[in-house]
Amino acid sequence: MKKKFNWRKKTAIFIGRFQPFHQGHKTLFKDALNKNEQVAILVMDSYNVNKKNPFKFEFVKKRIRLYLKKYESRYIIIKVPVVSEVIYGRKVGYKLRKVNVPKNIQKISATNIRKSFFRK
């Protein structure tokens, strides 16, 4: 029987446009799994908001699943609106954490990846 995402386990939230999902995103995902039991990947439905968002939610979701195939039971993908702000009023049991990734990962450009999708 296939394991399922457990709504009661400690979960990191990973939010983005993922236009498209790439190795840099996978690196951040793996870091989140090292510190949490699972990850909720919140995909902003940003298709056609501007030229930087050419991919529909279903394409993004399929690509994430391909990249994260071996982690299948440890994440869930949730479609969310275009987020402009994340707010909280006081300490409520979770933290905001910036991940410091190697320079080669920082240099990954979704813009360049998108361009390669549309080259003929």
C-alpha cells in the first residue's frame, strides 16, 4: 500500500511560481526534508500574469512530480493564488528560514530555462 501525505506531521511550506521547477528548487526541497518530515509545495497559479509565467499549473505540477518522484509520499502540491505578501502577527510555533545554497545553485536561472523551452 502506497504511503500518503500525513496532515498531522511536521511540514515545511515551500511556495513559488516554479516557472519551471528546476534543480535549484529541488535543492531547497531536499533541505526542507532534512529538517521536516514532509513538504507542502504551494504553487502560485501565475500562468500568463506576465511573460515570466508561461506554464499552466498542471504542467508545473507534472514537472515537480518528475523531479521529486522518489519522495512521492513526503510532499503534496497545492495550487494557491498569486501571493503578494506573507504575514503573521506573533510567534505561533513556526519559523521563517532562509536557506543558504551553494553559488552554483544560486546561479540557476528560471528565465534561461524558460528560454530553452521556446527555442526552435
